[in-house]
Amino acid sequence: MGVINTGNKIGQTIAFVRLLFAVVVALSCCSSGGFLMVRKEKYSKQVDGVITDKWSGYDNKCLPIIINDITKYSCRINFKYTVNDKEYSGSKKKEYLIEPKIGNTIKIFYNPENPTDTSFSQGPPKIFGVGLISFACVLVMISFLLYFITKKVKGAGTILTGATAYDYFKG
């Protein structure tokens, strides 16, 4: 009976440490998720632009780059767009998954106070923040249930101790 009681106490301690670790990770996820949800977007307005020119430094083509069997095209594109009936132009160097073609339409995000301040990306959507917070809640719930079971069910801590020891010695 002493082995079961000792194993049960060790299992409860392991579950408690996992619960504490889960809470620390969850707090980190919640703070990051909260930041993503409440942050103000740098570029709040969007407009369609047209690619007017592209080059990689040597010719009117994008330079293909192959990494891990994924081809990306590196080049600088010139584009034009219209805000409040005034035409603007810009230039950005970037890697693209699909080679940009002259005349194609692209989404451009811009600063309403300074329409020349542009980007092709608005940043990570707020749904990532909701996802991080949801992940944190599920993580804490699972850890709490594991701790609760090892605390209330006789022998559950011993099983957890045995499973942890088996994983440790298995390699």
C-alpha cells in the first residue's frame, strides 16, 4: 500500500506542476492574444493598386528562389493607386509566391493621414488573438482536469507517475 500512496503523491505533484506550467503558458498566450485583439492597425484604409513595372536588378523579371521545393520570386514592383481622386505611386521589394505580372491588381493598405505610407499587408488579423486566448483556456482546463482527477480518484496519481516514468525511460 505504501507504493500506491507514494506514487499517488508523486503523481499529484506532477499534475500540479503541469497545472502551474499551463497557467504560465496561458497567461503568456492571453497577453499576446489580448494585444492582437486591441491593437490599432497601422494601415486602416485599403485600395486596389495596379502593378506598373517589376525588376530584380537585371531585367524585367523576378528572380526565382527555391527553398525546400518552394519557389518564391524576389523582385521590386512599381505600382500606382488612387486615393480621393488623386493618383499615387510606390515601389516595394518583396518575395512573392506567385510571380507578379504587370497590369495585375494588388491590395494596398495605406495611412489615411499620409496616403504615400503604404504596405501590402495589414498585419495579423484579430482572429489570431481570439485563437491564442481560446488555446490558453483549453490548456488550463485540460491541466486542471488532469490535476483534479489525480487528486480525487484513488490510484490516478500512481498511473500518472507510472506513465511519466515510462515516457522518461523509454527515451
